[in-house]
Amino acid sequence: MTEDTNAAVLDLPGEVGVVNVGLPLFAAAIAAQGRPSVQVDWRIPAGGDPVAVAALRRLSGPLAEQVDAANAEVLRRLDTGVPMLTGMRPAREVIPGLGDHALLHAGPALTLEEACDPLRRSMRAAVVAEGWAGTVEQADALLVSGKVTFSPANESGGVVPMATVMGPSTPVWVVELEAGGVSAWAPLGHGSGDVAWFGRDTPGAIARLVLLREAVEPVLAEALRDSGPLDVMSFAAQAVAMGDDVHVRTQAATNLLLRHLLPSLMASEHPRRVEVARYLSTNHLLFLTLAMASARSLTAWAGQVEGSSVVTTMARNGTQFGTKLSGGREWFLAPAPMVGHALYHPGKGPDDSAPDIGDSAVLELVGLGGAAAAGSPAVGQLVGGLAEAAALTAELERVCVGRSSRFTLPTFGGRGTPLAVDVRKVVEHGITPKVTTGILHNRDGSGQVGAGVAEAPLACFREALLDLDARLTRR
């Protein structure tokens, strides 16, 4: 060897580390030999789908400045909007055009034949509670006759949880977002146990619907008039710091709300106020639908921004999963997923599970639910520990535009929760939002059988991406 070659050899480092891009097998082999290695998490963009890659090239290239500007405005609206709870009223007084024999359900539109078992049972319960039929058998016949219409709550400016089906007399929370001139609503939650939103059509479930209409609504409406408008997300922000994800766990938020309303509730002279108090004291998910209405007002305001790649609707009807983008009007659909990472009730399991259902995934779009998993021990229980819950939040962060300034996680370095899901990043990385949710029985009407995490299907996000690309390139 020449003198120059010897010098080069002598200059080699004594310790060598490896940065591996691609198959983790190579990094693992180096680590097994006790040598330092770093694995770069890299995959082919959009799974190598040439149509999606071409759309990404345009939306993240020539069109990027336009899309990013729209996304910044969407992020601002989601992060700074202040939804105010202004009252509780019957749905017929809040929802324009709601017919006398009309029902509203979660998710995209579907036919009666497409409705899953829990949703159809909830339809029957709603028909009997409204007084349109005397029995669930008569209610089913009325549904089949076509004399009762049903449509998505999302198309009427609201959201409903799980298998909830609501009629004109259903009490709804009314939320106003002054900055955007937007109002939104969601029904008063049924509580736990023998209830219709869990897909039950029993006498007890129907009686609960009547109780909400005849007693709980007037008591809560009076308390809200006495207290004045409430900043809903301020309660949610406090609750996140106390361990709620404000989706599968809302105990802290519910307690904060009831504490605020307690003086007005105590002043009630309603003859059924003790029944109302019993309902309130056992309904640890009371805040859930209020948070959903507030989230719906934020996504509605954000949805007014044209040309954004941010997702502003995610909803499931138990048969299909649907999504929309800001500025878009069209639903993009895929089959509703099953719920994974599940914690089942004793004696129940995957064979008993219905597909994911409900409009509550709107919470993941405003920085709650799976976005706040890292700070919630309850979510940790579902997924195998707080480290796994933190991984859910960190993964969602990879496909979001930014972080929330109001929902911060003390156990996650004080970071804000991921906010504004960007469909470009979702399709590029193949990472979809994860939704913390309950699980209903798929056939026997026994109600909730567990809770877990549903993974949104990628196909509907891909179609939304292609639609955005087509809309912007036509301009």
C-alpha cells in the first residue's frame, strides 16, 4: 500500500455507529452485536400508489403555499374559537326543517337495510319514546313503512354519540361560536346501563328517553338560564390536565360542570328533581355530548375555509366511516372499522363486537380523544399502559398541522395536543387518526361490551386527497 493509503486507514474511527434507512432487521442485527444504531422510520410515500403520489407532489409542491395558508387559518380557528353553551332546548326548536316524523343518526346517510343492529334498535326506541308507536314491534313496522324519515345529524348542524337516534322532542345542548357566526348542537347524553345510545330498545331504555325530555331537560335548562353562557372548552382544558381525554373518560369535566351548576340545580322546584339528581350523579359521561357540540361548532367554522387539506369531519354510522375536508361538501366513505386495543366486559370479546359507530370522532379533530391519550390513564388501560397511550398521541402529531394551545398534557412534557389533521400527511405516511371509543354488542341488544381504539380507514382519506387535488388544479 502507498503511504497515502496507510494514512487513510489509520484515520478510520475506532467506534462505528449505524443509521439504517429501510428494513429494521439491519438495525436490529447491529444492536444485537452491541453496537450503536439508529433506525429511521421511513416508508414509501402513499405506499407507492402512483395516483396518490402524483396528487401529493402537486399539493406539497406547486400548490403547497396556497394549501398551507388555508391550513394555517383552519388551525387558528380550531385553536382559538370559543364555543359557548347558551342553553338546552327540544330539537324541534333548534334544528330548521326537522319534520314531525324525522329521526337523526350518526355518520353518513344510510338506508334502513344498511343499519347495524344497535342503530336499528335505537331507532325503535326513539319512535316509541316520541309516541309514534306503542311497542318496539310497531315501531319497526313504522320504520319499514317509510313513514319515518331518518338522516345524518351532521347534515343538520349537529352530532350524536354512538348509536343515538333522536327525534323532535330530544333535548339538545345549544352551543354558539360568535366569531364564526356558527351554532351547533348535540343531544343530552343518556347515561350508562340500559340506554338506547348503547343499542338497546328495552322498556328501561325508552323510559330513560322520556325522563330526559320530561324532567332532566327542564331542570338543566333552568340551571343554564340562571348561570348564563359557559365557556365549554375551558372546562375541557382543565379536565385534560386532570386525566380526561374527554372522549372515553369525561369524569373530571362532568364534575367541573356539575359543580358550576350546583347552586342553580339545588334551587330547582321541579317535582322530579330527585330523579334528575340521581341521573346526574351516575352519568359520568354527561360532558361528552356537550364537548361534541362544541367541537362541531369549531369544525363548522374551520370548514368555511376553502382550499385546506385539514379534515373537519369524521363520523361513523356502524356501517360506513365518512370524512370531509375543510371547504368540501362531499362525504368520502369506507367500511366502518372494528375497534381494536379493546378492553371487554367479562364474558365478552371480538365476536360480540359491532363496528365503530358515532359522531364522537369530531373530538379527535379538535385536540381531544386520541389526541389527548398521552395524558389519560383511562386510555392507557385500553392500550396497555401510558407509554402506549403516549405513542398514540405522538403518532397523531406526525399527521397534524400543529398543536393546541389550550389542551396541554402535564405528563407529556406540557406539550399541546396534536391539532388539525392534514390529509396530505395522512396519505403520505399511511397514518390515520385513532379514535378512543366504546364497543356495542353486534346482535343481541345487550348494550356496551367494552371500549377501545378504532383506527380510521385510509381509503376515505385517499379519496378526499384526490378530490382536493382535483378541485385546486381546476382553478
